[in-house]
Amino acid sequence: MIELEVRGRIKDFESIFKTFKKKAKFVEEKDRFSLVYIKSGFDMKRDVRELLDDPVDLRVRITNKKAEIIMKYGRWGGSDKRKEIFIPISAEKFKDAVDLLVCLGWHHGIIMATKTFVFNYKGVEFALVKNEHYNYFEAEKVVDEKEDLEGIHNEIKKVCSEFNLEIFDEEDFMDQINKINNSPENQFDFTKHSFADLKKKYIQFF
């Protein structure tokens, strides 16, 4: 299966949220903590555009107390078409997953702590995401890779326009990611700091 997704900034979260509550079907609220891994050797001060051709997007995350290892595979950006692989784990095994990845050479990356409101509208799943850096949306459909991916991608964009949602262009998206990545408080490196100390700061997710 392939995930087709577009993203964009939300300037007035409360207004967009109210519109979705009126027009779309509410699905769930998510409290999520994610460790988004960056490949070994990549300096976080460098431009993330250098990673565009690296198809591996590896994460360990916990959502509403349920944990998983996830890999998204494929070229990424403001809009993307990627394969997703989910491996559920118990919340108690979160640290074991972190330790496993350290042993495999994956030890640093970006911390994301978010509150998300999920809606369905015309077959598209919308995630309205709040975090301390900026608010944004994700609109996605998961389809068979044999389907008309480009056509479905265009359908998602058309549905976004019904809510006057502004989709990131690639440059704006990359600049936003760089801004987040370059902030030391958003970074983790388990060769220098312990996961136990990081967990204490985000204990509400566990």
C-alpha cells in the first residue's frame, strides 16, 4: 500500500478546526510523541534538502499510549507518495526499540510532540496538528500502488481547496523543517544523552 499525502501550514487553527467540526466527520484526538531519526553522519545544522533522495524515514513513536516503530519509504516533501511499514510494540518496549536502533547506528534526530485532531471528509483523512513550533495539516489517502496515484493525489488537493487550505510548496516546507531541525531543544542524540532523561520531560505521553 502507498500513502499519498499533502501538507500545509494552518494560520488560524481555531477557525479551521470549527469548519472541520461542521463539515467533516470527527474520528479521534491523538497525543503523540515521536523520535524522527536522521541518518548517522548528517549534521543537524545542514540543509535538509540534502536528504531528499534518501528514501528512509524511520521513527519510533507513541500515540495515545500505543507505541510502534514505523518506516516511511520513498521520496518525501510537502507532498509525497510513500510506502509505510508499521511494527506495533508495547509502550514498555519503547526504550528497547531506541536501544536497538542505537546498536544499528541510528541514534540522533528530531523530537516531535503533537496534539492531533483527525477527520474524514470525502474519503480523505485530515490530521489537524498542533505543536509548539507551528500548526499544520496533513491530508492523505492510503491506496494500492497499482491505482492512478497522480489522479488520486490531485483529488486530495482538490478536497483541500474546499477548506481553503494552503498546501506547502517545496521550498517553504524545507525551510520550515530546517528551522525545526536547527533548534537544539528539538534534537536528540543517544550517544550523548540518555533516553531515560528525555522520557522524564515527555512523561505525559507514556
